[in-house]
Amino acid sequence: MKILYIDNVVGISGDMFLSALIDIVGKNSFEFIKYLPLNKKIRNNIKIKRVLKNHICSTKIIIPEEKNEIKYSDMIKLIKQNSLDIEIKKNVLSTIDIISKIESKIHNVSVKNFHFHNYNDLIVELFGVFYLIKKLEVEKFYSSSIKLTRGFVDCVHGKFPVPAPATLELSKNMPVEYLNLEAETTTPTGVALLKMLNPEFVFPGMKILKIGYGCGEQNFEIPNILRLFLGEDFEDKKFFTDRIIKLETNIDDLSLAYYEQIVEKLYKIGSYEVNLVNTVNKKLRLGTLLTVIIPHNLLNKATNIIFKYTTTTGIRVQEISRIKLFRKNKVVNTVYGPINVKLVKMPDEKIDLRPEYDDIKLLSEKLNLSMKKVYSKIYYELNNLSEK
């Protein structure tokens, strides 16, 4: 499976994203231009150039400036009439919808009365990004945190603070970092594309195939680039790695009777693991070490549960690596009927079939047999079948 990691070195904008994709695809990347709903003069004057940013060779797309504006409804018509693939148009329309809803909220106008200014850039960037993503056959997206800066930027409505209000609104519920730069390095279009692609904000384990560099106009002490890693995941390998969050807290003033509810709630939101260990805390007080393993996107939910349902006032947070064997779920027919099974690819390439706990429990109650007996019989049957 093809995956794309978006490395926001200083930020992300529509033109930097498109430029980095062009850098990966190469000479065949420019063919989408002829399909764009733009006048011939604009299309013919779109250029690609190679630029050194802090001695890193990068790609930059140059789109001719043209002062124009278009109503939201006319923009939608323009996109729908385009002859490009329906999936590309659908993604472009969804991104336009994301941008227009936020912008209309900020400017206190209805979406139907919203106008796009200098929309040529937006048309080129959105169509180009989704066209090249489809060409590269990317199925999964990952990203570093969004980089936000300070300062002011000139726009149609006058001077706006950086981050632009739309950039800030679109960044909600995504991890952000502050860079000490007086410039706009992240734009609403860039963040809207991230929102549309819905990446995981972790660095994935992968085999890197190609790297693309797209650059911005200004020069800073650090390279003004967006970097993309095109890769393949490790499903065909012995194992793959990812990054997860480990939460820990020591509790010595909470009855053990309350932990059942806490554990249930943590598993219900999607925690990978919840562990309780008896400990001896300061002043030799007996207590419990609560450890929770979660994906990055559950950090707020998990910490809220821990603070609400325990007596702790502090949680240790650690990002850790995890090595996993390739596995997938499947329904398999057994002597007791269909059952959910986890297929695990072992390092020696053999497949280990492991019945799911909940199914074993249900069968045990239904057949009035011990879980141990049901599991042993099904496990033996499944793994004998897998070796034949």
C-alpha cells in the first residue's frame, strides 16, 4: 500500500504541497494543467522552476497573478463542469466546502454569498494536488504537526494577523507547533488540504520510495520547504513500526472498586491497552500504577477520562515506538460454526490463527464448556488447517 508522509518543515500551503508532489512525479506531473477550468492565457503561463533553499534543490510552481473573484455557487459550477475524474472533482469540491464554511464564518456572511478572490491559485492547487495523489496511488496519509508563525499579511480585506483567522480555525483538533518566524508559512488552503486528507500525525514505519521538495517564496534561516515522503508500508515484511502514546500515573488514594469503570471507559474510546499494577508509593503508601497505551488522536479523550474518574492530578506522557507483526481479522468456519479470527504473520512467514476472546466466551456459555476447552479445540483446528 502506498503511503505519503507530509513533513511540515516550516509550514504548508497549496502551492508548496503541489510543488512537492510535482517534484516526486517528475515530467509527467504537468499534464493536469490542460484540464483546468481556466482561460488559455493563464494555463499557458503556469511555470515550474527549480530553486535552491538553503542549498536544498526544490520545486516551485509559478501561477500567473490575476485579480478576479467568483461567487461560491459559480465556483461549484466551474468545478463540476470540469472533465477530470469524478473522484478528483469530489475531493476538490469537499475541500472548497471546508474553506468556504470557515471563511464565511469569519467574515460573517452566508456561504452562498461568499466570494473567492484570486481563485486561479486555488483551482490549480486543489486540482493539481488531488490529480497527482491519484496518479501516485496513495491510500494512506501521515503528517508532522502544523507549523504556525506570527506577523501580519496583506490581503484583499487589509492586513490580517498571522496565523490568518481561517488557518487558525482550520487547525482546530490538529497538533500545532509555533515557529519563531515573522511570516506566513501555513495558509488556509494548506490546512484545508490536510483536513481533507485526514492524516495520522505520526511518523510511520515505511520503505521510502521517493522524496519531494516544494518551496515557498521567502528565505529564512531554516529552509522554507515542505517535504513529502512517498513510501510503502510493511505489510509484506516481517513486521512494521509505528509511534504511539503511553500515559502513566501513580494513584494511592482511590479504592480498587472504582477501577473497573475507568478501564471500561478507556477501552471504549479505543485505547490499545489499559494496565493496573500494584505499587508502593512515597511514604510507603500502597497504590496503583495506571498505564494506558493509545494512538495520538485519543490523547485528549484519555487524559480527560483519567482526570475525571481518578484522583490523580498529573499524568506522564511519552511517545514510544511499537513493533508489530502484520495481522488482519477474518471470519473462519470452525467445528463450532463461524468465528472471528486474527491472522498473524509470524517472522518465519507462517500464519498463526488466533480466535477472538469475545467469540470464545460466547461459545463457552452457549455450549456450557470451559473457555479453555473451546479455545484449545478451535486453535488446534485452525492452525492444523493453515498448515495444510
